[in-house]
Amino acid sequence: MSATPKTSFKAWLLNDDFSSPAQARAHQAYVTWLRFSMNPLALGGLVVVVLLVLAAWLAPFVATHNPLTQDLTRALLPPSSTNWFGTDELGRDVYSRLVYGARTTLYIAILVTVIVGPIGFIVGAAAGYIGGWIDTVLMRVTDIFLAFPSLVLALAFSAALGPGIENAVIAIALTVWPPVARLVRAETLTFRKADFVVAAELQGASVPRIMFRYIVPLCAPSVVIRLTLNMASIILTAAGLGFLGLGAQPPSPEWGAMAAQGRQYLLDAWWLTAIPGMAILLVSLAFNLLGDGLRDILDPKHA
Amino acid sequence: MSNPELTKTSMRDDDGVLGDAIRKIASSVAAILTTLFGLLLLTFIIGRMIPADPVLAILGDNFDQVAYDRVYAELGLDRPLYEQFFSYLQSILQFDFGQSNVTRNSVAADLARVFPATLELAILAILIGTVMGVPLGIISAVKRGTWVDHLGRIVALLGYSAPIFWLGTMVILIFYANLQIIPGGGRVDLYNDGLVVGPTGMLILDALLAGEWEVFWSAVHHITAPALLLGYAAMAYLSRMSRSFMLEQLNQEYILTARAKGLGERPIVWKHAFRNIRVQLLTVITLAFCGLLDGAVLIETVFGWPGLGQYLTAALFYADMNAVLGAVLLIGLISICINLLTDVVYRFVDPRTRS
């Protein structure tokens, strides 16, 4: 009873009388997307994030100048048609540095997330599922890390490791994993006694198998939301480290460091501080909106 | 198998409320002590991770091998790590954080000097954040979906998305450089500096106690911008949290019952729903205060506020590790103490935690 496939692809997607698992999955994804696209703020956030990724990926084509080329005869010029966001104290084009700075920002945010996700999953699921002294020890360790405000702990670690972008990533990752582990543990506790877990135990499934096959997938939505919202705070922490001179080192462009350097010329060249700061604000706002939107869809109990 | 457990539970019942309370307090004290131990271990490890050679930091460029070995032994670097850790613990217990390589004072004295300035700023900011943020979040929740709610959410969203060092710099650019409404930085005007050396170290309070009105107004003038900015960040977080707590309560059935009984909106919100979110609010206010210390590091740097944050960043700049570790440890200790305090306050506010 199938209609002509070309015109009714949408109908096929919307039809909830599934004829195959693939259709069920496609239906799920499409309906989720429809609900997401009804939230204009979340959609706006997504657009900004996509633009950020494109800017970082296509930086050599999007930028108008070389971000490192100095030209002291053209220092501290206000925004104009040749230098869209003006030039800095060494005559470098602020717009081009901003575009290349998107790479630094994304690099830090993605790397931290990639490091923190698995650690949070393993620690949280192990603490929640196995319980006992392992739970106690792991939660004590997260408590210790949580006792520090995140920027202060990141400051201490980057001071010990030395400045630089990789060390900033490690320092931030060390401060971000505890809340993720806490979240996974709390989620795990809610279904460690569920029937499907007990059934798997009775079948003799090993602890790692239960953790990764049964528990981790169920924690995934809330962790994805948390990690998306975390992106905003990672970006702010990275910018804060850069502002204090502990992030990416000059001359590589980093938004926080750009804003910090511009402070010396605040009265003569407001754009040096104002524009990188606005970029940080825009991107962290976008990740917050995106995360809120995802939460409304994927996690109805917190909507 | 189950017999010992049975006797254990029955024994617990016999002990009664008092024994239970003692056990609870003992376990939370144990938890705090282990956290404290971990905190010290962490700062010790960070201290040992530094790439710079601490001996060279003391000796400078001119030294011979004999002097190097002597200082190396004096610092205890020739002993095994666990011994070094124990002597580190001992000195911390005596409030000895070592000497600062920059100020040449003991770090403990430096911290005692700069900490009140940060405390003053942080207390004012958390007051601003709580007084404005909590009502804003509650009103947002009550008027969900209206323009009031949208406006409140936008204000909050901007607050926790904006980099605070940038907001501070923009405020200086607009209100100091262009409009000249606020002073350029520091705690008081230069000619008022050092006039009041008070018991608390919090200048506003000290000036008030001493009756020095000029110093008082100068201090208020200086603290306004940084406190408002920090308060805004705290407000953003608190209004977001109190909105979601309140929404959760307003969806409960007891609220429906109260409505059905014909109770007015105000008693429903403040006498019923608000009472039930007090404990959660207390938790997030604690978290906001700890988060505020983060913001203070940046805001103090921007506004030249001579507090813990500026001390920490200056120490970082000069690679003065004793000072960095001392400041970080102090901030960690404050967080633990605040959490402990909340734990105690819980017991008074929330009857459920008592049973």
C-alpha cells in the first residue's frame, strides 16, 4: 500500500505505523527535529554554532588578511571597509584574527568535551552501578575537585603545567569532569535496579557489559545536554585563562587574550576589547540556547 | 547471612534520635576531613608539578654546587615524597604557607591582608545577587510565558553567557572613561588611603565603625561597579535556578489543592511554594558564592581591587608558587567551610533532614 515514494517522503517520515526499524528511527529523528525547529531561540543558537564551525573550518577563505602579518604603519586603525573590525597595536587585522580565533575556541571546547565525556561516564556509571566502597571513594574524589571554583582550579593547574593551549585543555578538563560524573551516577542509580538490568545480570552479563550496553546509552541524552551547556562555561573559562595570559600564547589568536591585550589601548581603540568580548558572549550565548532547546526536547521531565 | 544486618538495624533503632544525630555528625565530619586531606594532597601535587626549579628561584643565577645542595636539602627535596607531604601538612596546620618570592612576606600574612577586601566584595555581591535574583526567578515562574518571564530570562541568559572580565572592561570604558561616573579602580581614593585601619579589614564596615564618613562614601563609590557586576553574574544564575525550582513546585498537586480551596495567588506562591524551595535555594546560593570567587579573580584584575584574586593573578604572573598555592588552598577552604555551614543550616530549615 505504498504511495509514490518521491512525493510522500515526508509522509513516510511522519507515518508512525512503522514498517521497518529504519523508518522508526527516521521518524523519531524527524519529529525531534520538528519540535526543535519550533523553538526559535534554540534554532538561533544552532545557527551561530554552525557559523562558528564553518568559520573555523574555512578560516583561510573567510578571513580577509593573514592573522599574523604585522604592519606597524597600519596600527590601531578603527573599523573600515578594508579592516572590518579595525587593526590592533601591531597592525594585524582584528576580523581575521577573530576568524582564526574561532579555531582556538572550538579546539579547546571540543577537546575538553571529548576528554570529559568518557571519564564522566566511566566514573559515574562505576560509582552508581557497582556502589559500595568504589562509590564512596569516587564520590570523595569528585567532592575534592568540586570544592574548588572551576577557574581557580584551572588557574592552579595551568600555573603548574605552564601556559599553553594544551595545558589549558588539561586544566579545564580536570575541573569539568566531576559534575558530569555526578550526573551519570545519579542517572545510573535510578535504573540500576530496573528489570532490564536485573535480566541482564541473570543472563550472566559482565559488569562492563551492563555498564556500557545498558546504562551508558540511557544516560546519554542528559549527558549530551549537560555537555552542550558545559560548552558555554568551557568557553568562558578558556577565555578567562586567556585573559590572564595562561591560555593560547601569542601570536596565535585567542579571543580572551585578544581582549586582554586590547585593554592597554582601551581609550584609543575600543574595538580591540569590545569585539573579541562580543564574540565570546555570542558563542557562549548560542551554546546556552542550544543546550536549553535540547533539554526541552530530549529531557521532558526538566522542561 | 541476613542475621547480622537485622541486629544492626534493630540496634540503630534502639539508639534513638540522639545516637543517630551523633552518627550523622561524625560521618559528615569524616567526609569533610577526607575532602580537606584531598584538597591538601591536590595542592601538594600541583606544587610538585611546577616545571621551574624551586632551588633556582631562591638562589638566583649565581651559585655553586655546594650552595645548591644545601638549599636542596633545606627545602627537604632530598627526602621521599610522602615525607615531604607530611612536612607540608605540618606546616599548613601551623598556618605556614611559606614565603612569597615577590612580596618577601610570609604568604599567610599576605593572605590575611588581602582576603578581607575580597570578602567585602563577595558578600556585597551575593547579597545583590540573592535579593535581585531570587524574586526575579520566582516572578518569572509565576508569570510563565508572559513578557515579564521572557525579559527575566533574557537578563539572566546574558548574565551567565557574558565573560565577566569583558563586562567589567566595558563598564570602565563607558562609565569611567566616557561618563566619569565611577572611579578608575582600587578600594578608595588615593588621599583617603590608609586613613582607616580597622578591626575587620572590610573598609566599608571599618569606616562606618570609625565614623569616617568621607572614607566610607569613597569606599562605597569604589565598590559599587565591581560589586554590581559580580552581583549580576550571581543574580543570573540564581534567577535561573529559582525559576526552575518554582516551576517544579507550582506543578505539584498541593498547589492545585490550595487553588481549589480558593487561596489567593500571593499566599500560594510565598506561603506554600516558596517554603518548599528554601532548602534548594540555600544550596544554589552556596554554589553561587563559590562561583563568585571565580568571577572575583577576574573582576579584581579588571578593577585593580587589591584582594585575593588580584594577589593570585599577580603571583601567577611572577610564577610565585607558594603564593599561588596558598591562595588556591584558601579559596578551597572557604568553599568547604561554606558547604559545611549550609549543611548545618539545612538541619534548621528543613525538618526532613532531621529525622
